[in-house]
Amino acid sequence: MNPSLKLALLVLIALEVSFAQVWSVNVALIVVSLGLMLINHIPWRRLLWLTLVPLFFAGTLVWSLMLRGNASPHFLIVLFTRMFVYVYMGGWFTLTTKPLWLTRSLEQNAKLPSKFAYGFLAAFNLMPKIQAEVATVRAAALMRGEVLHVWSPRLYFKVILAAMNWSDQLAAAMTSHGFVEDAPRTHALTVPLVARDWWLFGISLLLVQVGLFVGLP
Amino acid sequence: MATVTVHALTYTYPKQARPVLDRLSGTFPAGKFSLLTGVSGGGKSTLLKLIAGLLPNDEPASITFDDQPLSAIAPGQRASTVAMLFQEPSTQFTMDTVENELRFALENQQVPATEIPRRSDAALAFVGITPLKHRKLMQLSGGEQQKVALAIIVAMDSDVILLDEPFASIDPPTRLVLLEKLVALCTKRGKTIILADHDLSGYQQWVDHLAVLADGQLHLLSTAETQTRFAAFTPQRLQLTHVQLPNDQLTVCLRGTQLGLTHGDRQLLTPQNLKFYAHRTTLITGPNGSGKSTLFKALVRLGRYQGHIAYRDTDIKKIHKRHYARQVGLMFQAASAQFLNVTVAEELALSQKYGNSTYFTSTRIQQLLQQLNLAGRDDRVLYSLSSGQQKKLQLLCMLIMAPAVLLLDEPLKGLDYASIQAVMHILTTVQRDLNLTLILISHQLSGLNDLVDLHLQLADHQLTYQGVRT
Amino acid sequence: MKRWHIRDIILVTIIAFFMGVIFWAIGPVYTILQAALAPVGLSPLANELVIGIWVMAGPLAGFVIRIPGSATLGELLGAVVEMFLGGMWGASTLISGVLQGFGSELGFIFTGYKRYGWFTLALSALTTTVVTFTWDLFRNGYAAYHLPLLLLLVCVRFVSVFLFGGVLTKLINNLLVRAHVLKN
């Protein structure tokens, strides 16, 4: 499925599920997402992680509501299953979508300005540098006798200074590689958006609507 | 072929009073390899960025390519007019892999999709890095990244190629390959090349002429003048007349057991046993990119390593981080990495608060500031100081902390002659007075003789102590 | 009004990732807090205590990159990263990201992107609390809690958002202003 449409489908369903109170639809969505993850050969460790995390958080949430709230059992089941819908659908999406392909699709199919698409991608590469910078700042502080915590302004100050430097360097490098904001570009690889994508998108959304509004529990 | 003409170019950095480039004029001839030289902080990078159109220029007509200012060239054609290769290898890419970065650059030039693979492959083959095509850029070494950066410029077919200290952190073999390719681009494809470097060593046989940037002015030397200048230039030699080989009388302070270092999948240091000795000054030398800074990072627990490192016979991983950081300190290569505050006074105050305050009294610190020509700058913002001033202040801050072991990564980088003399004097005095252990990495070799007791050389992935050379 | 340039886009993304790294680092604290409070049925309190750090990307981006939309974009990008890292909220992270970012953005919108001081930060903390709490009334079923607990939750959330998104952000901003990289 086309990544942009897949993203739209994901967000729309997640939004609807957040307000709807139909646990049977939640269960159906969980089963479908689980099936899709299994078809796409999800590593079992990842699946375990995706199951244990919501189990823990949904468990504590439901328990707190039982102790300190007046929610009906039906609502508790809805909340419990909702958490799994979020995580399993998110898991299916991230498992089957490469960030680069999604960005290309957003640029080509969803007409996201290319400066946003490639600005994000350029920063993506810096992830390890950001982690290293945090470690360096903290080490530099320790050598001077200070411990920096998550609430120390100087930790953020130093990392933002470095970030400003990197963004200057990257912006210059992109210009040097011929990137001009809002100028037309060609595409070495085109992300297909075909009728089948629209059909899949439409039918999936329709099925969820039917499920939500025919009076299922 | 394109001739780069600069005419009456003035550039002043925001919030600075004096212009860094002052009505600068000069011509870089088409199809020639020019070496742009001058002191650190003299404006070489600024000039290159202005030529590349990467800094705002109030008078675009002051820089022309075959009489055309960059602003008159269609956006899609600018990269095929001029492109730049940067000093920091890792922050010049947008995409994840080599192939994708090439695609990105060629898409920007609106090269038809069908032609992109052919041009990419040809460029990779030209630089000789076809096997890197599908590799992730962030997993490549600095030298490989610079080769990729050059391949992209080759693919874009840029007429003018600018390089800003491109060899600062890469190994000598890669430097040779890159220089060969650059000369080929000049002679076979008529490209105009301007390469900036503050150090003249190792360029004589490669470049056509020198362009000297001094006091905001540019002087282009003729071929004959260039040869005279190169002939008069003697590369620095390491002269250590009283280094000794380690003996039993010395105390070991840091001990590596089967210590190995890697960068990605590249082995920098093959596992070996290694000792550093207390109360002595050890100099580590070795080619760029061979792993000297990586070793320092490992010693202060900022990087991964194989084997074990012990400080006074305790594994450093078992020492509380806070405690260890006060015992073994690192003066980072980049001064800005050391600073934690905003102004000079704040930074010094932080060191005084936790440092050795009985030795470094306020009077002594004032004296040292005088010696370093830094006095009276208390309220200056650290990040607005020149790189030399930053370096000197950084050294002072770490000396005041007086850790038992102080690692110094290029403490003399970018300093002028007078500053080097002052710094060496201070280092020698403080080391002697406080009986510190100093371990330093330096490419600046002159003036080190009085300080250095032990010399450790990194060659062929092995560190070995050297005696006096005859 | 200022437009988005490539440098700003890269910077906002780095800030979002950086906050992701910070949030990742305190993840264990959050989990322990959640587990410790769970037996007495106060696990949502863990959420409220640390939410300030999670929503900080918004005001921080809004202060550093003073372009309309920067707070929302900063927070949304943080959410995208979190989803790809396999965070515990999965697909709903994206919606939360937009809402949290928009919550902080409202503070800047109300002051016309002209004032960058305490008032804007306090306002932004308030709008963030209102918007995100309303969202949690639905998503996490907070509406079913007894009123006293609900009041406690909303107060703790405001304090957390104000301390991190307000006080800490302002202190960071002060340093950046003094270093001449930001205007006052």
C-alpha cells in the first residue's frame, strides 16, 4: 500500500478508536494488525515487546480506574483493548514502512514541500551524533566537578548550540549538493499511487465505520 | 572551465567591528589547482563560503564565474557551476546511503531519472569507491566520507570545486588518492580547484599556485613565486632530544590490557598491552585518522573499547564516574566541547570552584591570563572569542582543575607563535609544580622538546614507545 | 512573518530528536514510577509527573525557532521518532504529538509570535495542559475518575508542564540569549 495513504489510514482509525467505545471493533483491529505483522515476519522479540508494554500500561490504567473511578466493565474492556490497537497498528505501520520511502511518498504523493522532506532526512542521520553530544556534554561537566541532570539548563543549552552548528553545516552542504528551496526536482525513484491503493484505503475505512456504527458491543 | 573572479569583496561577520575580508580582489584561473593559505581564523573558510554562495553577500556582483554572478545562474545550474567539500566529513550528507545521496544531488539538478544511475556509477568509478555504493554514510570512516563527497561533486560535474581543509581528519593514503583525483579533474576535465589549508606541507608537487590570504587581502603568487615559497618552506620536524624508554623506576598510572579500538568495522588499534606513566609527559604521534583521539575518548570512558583499562590498578568501569572524571580529565580537541557557561569569567569561576584552589589563587590566574594575552576579557561571550583565544582559555580551565592525569588533544591547534611559547611555558611550570601526568596529542611539533619525557608512536595499528632518534 | 527555511527545519528536527533522547533516558524512571504507584491505583500520576519533559520539545522549539508552527512541528516530529522507536503509545503518539504541540503553539499564537517571555511560557503551559488533558479525558478514559483525583491529576500536570516547558525552557532561553544566538 502507498505509504502516505497508509499513514492517513493509521491516523484516521487511531483517532476514531480514541473516541469510539466499541471493544469488538478494537479486537478486530488487533487481530488484523497481528495477522499483518505475522505475515510480514515480525521478529518474535519485537512482538513480545509490543505485547508486554501495552499489557503493563493498560493493566495499570484499568486497575487505577477500578480503584479510583466509576467506569463500567464495558468501558474498562474498551480502554484495555484500545491500548493494544494503538501499539499493534503502530507496530504494523513501522514494520512495513521505511522512513525514507514514506518521506519520498509524502514529497511525491502528498505534495509535502521538498525542503521539509529532505530537512527531516538530513537530521535523521544525526541521531547518533546527538546521543554522543549529550554524553560529551555530561562528561565535560563531570571533569569540571558538575553533574548535569535532565533538569539542568546547561545540558540543553550546549546541545542546542551544537544543533545550531550542525543545522548550519547541513544546510550549507545541501545547497552545495544543488538543493534549492521550492525549486523543481526530478525523482530517481517514483512511489506508485495506483487505484488499488485507493480501494484498499476506502474499503478498510468503510469496514471500520460499519463496525463502529451498526451497534456492536 | 570557469574563471573565478573576486572584485572588491568586503565581508564582516554579524556583531563584529572589523571586516574579515577587506576589499579583497583576485582571480582564480580556470582549470588550475590553487592552494589558498593563511593563518587559522584569517578568513579562508569565509572566502570559500562566499564563493560557493553559502553566506549572504550584499554585493553578489563582487564574485563572478566567467563574468557571471552566481545569482544570475539558474538555481538548478548552480551546483554544476560551483560545489564545496567541507572540513567536517560527517555533516555534509542528507541521505542514508551513498547511492541515495548521489540520487539526491542529481535530482536537485533535474537530471532525468533514466540518466541518474549511469552518472552515479561513473562518478563512483572515477573516485574508485564503487564498492561503497550501498553502504550507509554514517558507518564510513572520515576518509571514505570525503571520497564520497568528491564523487558527488564529480557526478554533479561542477566547474569549480572548493575544498575547505578537507584533510584535517583523514589518513595519509586517502589524502594521496584525493589529491591525485583532484589533479586529474584539473588536467583532464578542466575543473578549477581552490583548496584551503593553513599548512603547506605535502602540497608542493600537486598544486599550480599559491593564493595567500593575509589581513583581509588576497595575494596570488605566480608559478615561479609559488615554487620559491615552497622551496623556502621547511615542514616541521619532531625533535625530541631527551625522551627515554620506559623503565622500572616509573609508576604506571593507566594500564590497558589487550586494549583494542575500532571505528565501525575498522580496527584502529589491534589489541595490545599498554602502560602510561605517572608524573611524566607523554607525547602520542601518528597519522591523521589513526585512532589517537579515539584512544583518549576510551580513556575517559566516552567511547567503546576492547579489553580492559585500569587506573591505578582498578578497572575504570568499576570506578564511580564522578570520581574518575576528577582523576582523569580530557582537554577536547574542539574547545567549544569543553565550555559549559556563557562568559569567560563564569567559565573560570567554575574551574576555581572545584579545582585546585590552593595553587591556582586568583592572583596566579590573573598572571596566567596576562601571559596568555587573555586579560580583561571577563565579560566576553566564550563563543565569540577567536579559535586561538578559546583554545588558550580551555587549557587554563582544565589546568586549574588539575586532575592527576590530564589528556590534551591538540592543545596548540591554531595558535600563533607567541601563544605557543606562552602555553608551553605554562604547561612545563604547572606540570613540574603539581607533579601532574600529561598525555598529549599534537600535530604542532615545534617547541615540544622541553616538555616531553616519553614518546609513544601509533603506526600500523600499534602503539610503541620510542627512544631518541639518531 | 518569518518563513521556514531548510536550516530551521533541520534545527527543529534535531531538537525533537534530542528531546526524544532525553525522554528515552528517563524511560526507566517513568516505568518504575508507574509500577510503584499502580498498587494504590495512582499510576496515571506517573504520567502527569513526567509529561512536562515529553511536551517540552514544543515550547523549546517555539522559543528557539520563532516561526509559526515550530512548536507543533517540534512535538510532532518527536512523536514520529518515538513511534518508529516502538514507544508504548504506538499509533496514537502521532495524534498526541500534534495535540501537545498545538497546545503549546496556542500560547505563542495568543501572543502573536511577538513576545518571548514569562507570560508567553505560562500561557503556553496552560494551553498545553488544557488541550492535552481534554484529549486524555477521552483516550485514556480519565473522565471516569472520581473528581478529586481528576483535580489532582490536572494540577500535577500543569505544574510539570510549567516547570519543564516553562521554567526550564525560559532558563535555557536566557543562556541562549546571553550567548547572542537568540534575540531577547
